[in-house]
Amino acid sequence: MKKVAIIGTVGIPAGYGGFETLAENLVRTLSSEFEFTVYCSSKAYSRKLPEIYGAKLKYIPLRANGIQSIPYDIWSILSALKSADVLLILGVGGCIVLPFLKLFGCRKKLIVNIDGLEWRRSKWNPPVKSFLKFSERTAVRFCDHVIGDNKVISDYVEQEYHHSCSLIEYGADHQEPQKISAASLAAYPFLSHAYAFGVCRIEPENNVHLVLRAFADPSCSLPLVMVGNWSKGAYGQKLYETYRGHGNIHLLDPVYDQKKLNELRSNCILYIHGHSCGGTNPSLIEAMHLGLPVAAFDVNFNQETTEYKALYFASSEELLRIIGEKRVTEWRKIGDAMREIAGRRYTWKRIGQCYAELF
């Protein structure tokens, strides 16, 4: 049985983001075919399980995000060389070490998922962008297989680097619709009426300001429920102070309980997705799997993910027009189309098979 090391996540059980959910579901889906080791940050887990879902867990005493993410990834890579046949590296930060591995005759299979073109993100300053671009170039040149999670990314790799790139997205069928409970209704009385919903990190590239401006317009009658980390950073704090008292907008702190989150989102009549970068966003395909009508920011990543069958906006005015038309019958048809796409493309069985072929 081949030994596969998964590197570059906070760890499993998943509690942070898309790569963690990917790692957990690959282990769940493929543990009968491969022997997995998942590298985890000891800083993120008070209880350090030795194994889970049949995978061994190894802990690195560094944070998996921020400035420590680079040594965290490099440490994990070097450790994995001792026992793994295949290294699945999620993200490019630690890939600056790959040329040295090749120089010293490394014969392990190196597979890199380059994530969502991190160097393009507006939140990074020029030196960080330059480093991430360099890491991306190094990863593509020195790994054995490149994975992109969106056709836009796989096309970019092939055009920019003249290197083949496997298109493998994420699964979303681990999420299930939930009815609104009496407890949630008591906590959030506004859930008893029709509402739009969004969930994201509160960052400029997710266009939260644009979304809130549309729903705050006096002509907008559809309430918005928005979940995010409002207290992290000046951008979120300013938006929270500006809109928290608005009668049409309900700003909620992060919801880490997936069942409760699905109560909130699976009962909305319109899902708002403002992400402008990042490839195939897990939150978007989860909304699609739940059969939600999607209004997405008008960029090629989102168009590819939804097969051009969602609603799209590029400004507050365009979003306000979508909300104002309130074509509920049309929205339901869009929701059905989103569910069909997700059932065809975004299942963990299909994603697992794609990774198994590369392993």
C-alpha cells in the first residue's frame, strides 16, 4: 500500500478552511487504498490525536498560517521524505525547498496543489506577492504533478509555464440541508422571513463593502444575513460599525458549527458570493450542493464554477437590480441548476478518484 503524506494544512479534524476539508475527505474516501499521514500544527489542537479516520497525524510545533507557514511546510516536507512514497503539498509557500530535493536525487512523487494564485491577492504587499509568485514558479518547475482547482488556474499554468496541470476541484456533498430549529429561530427572529445569505472572511477581495452597500439601499426590501470575522482587521471593524444598526442587515460572528451554519444558509432564498479570487471556493460549491440560487461576483473563477448558470454582479448597482427584481421562480430554477452541477462535479467520490489516479 502506497504511503501518502498530506502537507500544508492546519490539520484534521478539519476546522479551518478548504484545504483542511480536502485533507479530511481524501482520508475518509481513500484510506482503504493508501496509508495516509497528515501533518498538523500543534498550535491548533489542544488534544493531539495520534490518528483519525485511519490516517496517522504528525504534529509540527509551528503555526500553519502567517509568517510561520513557510518553515512549517518545509519542516513537514523534510519529515515526510523519511517514510512517504507520495507527498501531496497543498499550497506553494514551502515549495522553495523542492529544487534542493531534486538536486540531492529525491525520488519521491511530488504533487502540488497551487491553490488560488495567491500572489494575485490584493491583501499582500509587493514583497510578499513577489515571494509567492517565485514559490509558484518553483513549485510548477520542480514537482511531478501540478493540480489546479479551477479551469482558469489550470489554463493559466499551461499558458504561463507551458506545464500540464490537472484540474481537480473539491467536494461539497459532506454538507446537508437543515431546517431552522426552534432554538435558532428564538436566537435569530429574522429567520422567520425571506432573506439573502452570505458567509466569508471579511476582506476587501470578497467585496463585502459592495454587498452591504446594495442591501443598505433604501429601495432594498430583502434582508441580508452575513456571517464573518468582523473583528479581525480594520476593514471588517469599519464595516461592522457602519452597518450593524441597519434594519435590513444582520451581521453575525463566525459560525463554526456546520449544522448551525447550514440552518442559516440552506433556508435563504438567495446566496450572495462576493469572492473575486481564489479559484474554486468551497463555500460556493457547498451552497450549490444545497441547491441555493447563487448571485456571484462576476469573475471568471465563479463563472467556471457555476458553468455560467448563476446570477452575476460587478457592482452594488447590479446586485441591487438582481435583488429588486426578486424573480423567485427564476431563482429556484437557478438553485436547481446549481444542485445539478454540484452533483455532477463536486462530490468527494469523484474528487477522491482523481487524486487516487495521481497517487
